Amino acid sequence: MKIVMLGAPGAGKGTQAIKIAEKYGIPHISTGDIFRANIKGGTELGMKAKAYMDKGELVPDEVTIGMLLDRIKEADCGNGYVLDGFPRTIPQAESLTAALEKMGDKIDFALDIEVPDEAIVKRMGGRRACPKCGATYHIEFAPPAKEGICDKCGAELIIRSDDKPETVKERLDVYHKQTEPLIRYYRGAGVLRGVDGTKELESVFQDLVSILEA
Ligand code: AP5
Ligand code: MG
């Protein structure tokens, strides 16, 4: 099963992608997480990505596409994967489609989590992230058992550097201009499914599972 998660920044792509990956035993591949791991590790790729991410802009396609296409060739991707945060531009989607076509393959589902911009701003303000394992929390909607500590790995939670209100606004603008056109792209491919992302996170997950198992 090959799945693409669509939705604005903060719509809940990461939250739901992790649950889907766990349920179906497939890897969760987040380009944002890969960039953040590289920033933390001080790699050249990380340095390059950081300049864009801190401004809320997209990392150039030349950097991102090759990185993702290499990742999906790894052995753990044999039974499929959940892509979170990729594709994010039409050229990224076209490259992915072309690479899969070469292998006689395709994306099975593009799951769009629909949340209006006003709700997004509130979510980002309360988000806390685990820098070690990538788990995501919200101080009000999905708090960890012990304040400030990751339930899964015990690391100290952080506020992402791009969750500042000004940067969130820029990320939403970039989303509407560059990423939202993918909804049409995947509708055209016949694989788009939308869910109401304003519901409580467990019911959003149930709606997604119903789509995947229909
Ligand atoms: P990335 O890490 O992908 O960030 P994003 O798309 O902006 O999305 P987020 O991770 O902020 O949100 P999410 O949808 O995963 O929501 P979450 O589950 O955390 O990318 C970061 C940057 O990297 C980009 O800006 C760009 O610079 C670069 N980049 C990455 N990929 C790229 C690409 N392909 N090309 C170019 N550049 C790229 O949820 C948000 C909060 O809400 C959490 O606190 C959560 O607990 C809470 N929440 C979730 N669901 C619910 C619910 N139903 N009800 C209430 N609260 C909820
Ligand atoms: Mg995310």
C-alpha cells in the first residue's frame, strides 16, 4: 500500500501517518523529519535545508526529489509506505509518478486532511515535538503523560523552530500557492480521498482507516 498524505502544515499529516504506518506495518517517511535529522546531525544537506525551513519556504526540488526517490528504494519499502510532506509541488508529484511508473507501480491513495487556516494557527501554537523519535504532541489536544517528556522514548520535547506565528503564516501561504494544486493532480489520478481534519484525532484516524479498507 503506497500512500501520500496531503494537507496544510499542521493539518495532522504526521500524527495520522505515524498511526497508519504502525497499523499496517509500513514505514512512515517524512521529508520534514529527514531534513530535521540532517540539521541536527550538522550535514551539508541539513545546512542547505535549514535556510529555507526557518523562513517557512520550501527546500528546492533539486535537493528534495533525489533524496526521497532514494529513500523509497530502500528494502523496508517493499510493502509500501506512507509519505508525509512529499510531494509538495507539482514537479515533485510528477517525478514520483514517473519513478513509480518505471517500476510498473503507482500511488494507491492520496489522503487529504482538510483543516481551515484558523484552526491550523491554534494547533501550531500548542505543538510539541520529540527531537529523537519524531512523535508529536499538543499541550491541549494530545498531551504527553508527563509534561515535556516523550511517551515513546523519554526524550525532552521541543517547540519546532518553524512554529513561530510569522513562520506559520508564511508556510500557509506557501501551502496554498505550491502544494494545494496537488489535490487536483491526485483527483485526476483517481486516488484522492478527503477527510474532515477538524474532528478529534482518533475519529480522523477511523475515517482514514475506513477509506483504506473500503
Ligand atoms: P514538515 O515537517 O512536513 O511540516 P508541515 O507540512 O509544515 O507540516 P507539519 O509537520 O507542521 O504538520 P502536520 O500536518 O504533520 O501536523 P501534526 O501531525 O504535527 O515540513 C517542514 C519544512 O520542511 C517545510 O516548511 C519545508 O521547508 C521543508 N520540507 C519538507 N518537505 C518538503 C518537500 N517535500 N519539499 C520542499 N520542502 C520540504 O499536527 C499538528 C499539531 O496539531 C500537533 O500538535 C498535533 O498534536 C495536533 N493535532 C493533530 N491532529 C489533531 C486533531 N485532529 N485535533 C486536534 N489537534 C490535532
Ligand atoms: Mg509533520
